[in-house]
Amino acid sequence: MSDPRPGGLLLELRGIRKRFGDLQVLDDVSLSIAPGEVVCVIGPSGSGKSTLLRCVNFLTPVDEGEVWFEGRRIEPPRHSSWNPFAGRPQVRELTRLRARIGMVFQHFNVFPHLTACENVMLGLTRVSGLGKAEARERARAQLERIGLLDKADEHPARLSGGQKQRLAIARALALGPTLMLFDEATSALDPELVGGVLAEMRKLAQDGMTMLVVTHEMQFAMEVADRVVFMDHGAIVEQGTPEHFRDPGNERTRAFLSAIL
């Protein structure tokens, strides 16, 4: 990481490009997010939304561009040289950053062999270095916060999809992130389970959590987001307030919204 830069932004992406073979997935994407801001990213499948989040969380290395987080430029290795297991100091730095940038995936990614409480405890013991007793206490507090304390000793196989996703949220929050990423957090859920997860996300927004949310839930975006970003073919086509997206200026944006609303 290099020296801090001023500006007060929590996250800043500058000219991000990413290719997979011959496919240009991200093409000169620049985006900034202020502390406490909720930004919802919308767009058709294959537009680069999920890859953008994975670049923010350093799960996918960028080919070109800069990622700034908490006032510092982050410089993980790139291209074929990128190896999450190469170099212990680098691994420790990436682990620390991922604790500060919580991510909730579409398909939960909870550990099936661990109980709900143990899933939340894992990061607290391995990343934060807490003893088991303190980690368990904090994990149970997070589970209580999202209404899953009665499931603390259950394995994920005995949880509904909505409960698994709320567990994933608790696991990320336990590490005390300053930014939360949500990658289509409700798209794998049965319709009747979507509302519970969206309610947890609304609570986070109300509590002032900075959030970057990839979603097809337009009602949620219009109600909760400070800013909506429309992506297509790996680029940001249009962005603005939810009110702006009631009558967007770009023809491609209007066509997309007409198709999904």
C-alpha cells in the first residue's frame, strides 16, 4: 500500500480494466463511494457487475487501473503472477483488507461442516486473533442481531436459504467492515425468503453502513440507494440518484428498465 491520499472517499476505482481471454469484462470503469453511501449497481447479466465487486475485494486481480480504499492505493499482484498463497506478508495484508471489505455472495458460501455459530467464529479466530470464548460471545451477538440466535448450534443444511444468507451477512459483519459488498444476495432465494434478507440490508443502510450492492431488486434500489449505477458491456453507462432513474437519459438504460419493471 502506498501513502494516503486526501479526499474523504472510502473507495475509489480508477480506470479499471479486466479481461478473461478475449473477453473484455470491465472496460475503463471509474467509481467512487463516500463513507455511509449506498450504491446499487444494476444491469443485464454479463455486464461485469459481479466481476467489479470481486475486483474491489481483491478476489479477482485487475489488469489495469487503480483501487483506492480508506485513502490508500491497494496494489495486489496482477495477471498470472497473482497467487493468494504467495508471500506471507502479502497474504496477511489481503486478509486484513478483506476483513474491512465484507462480501456476501449469491450462493451464501457458508461452511456446511460448521454450525452457524462456528461459521461466524471462524473469521474472528483466524483473522482477528480472538480466543474461542470471546469469538463465541461476539458470534452469538451477531446471530442475535439478525434473528438467528436460536439457530446458533444448527448446521447450514438445517437452515433455509434466507437463513443461510443472513448467516453470511452476520459472518461478514462480525469482522467490523467499513464497506459491505452484496453480489445478487437475493437472486438464489425463493421469492418468499427475499424480503427477510432485504430487510437486513435495509437495517444496515439505516445504521450508516457503506454498501455497494449488485441487485435486480429495483424497488430496493429506488428506496435505499443514494446512487444507482447502470452497467452494460463492462462499462458504466449512466449513474445518478434513484429519482434520476425514474426517467433516465440514456436509451440503453431506459430499454433495460422497461424490460425488468
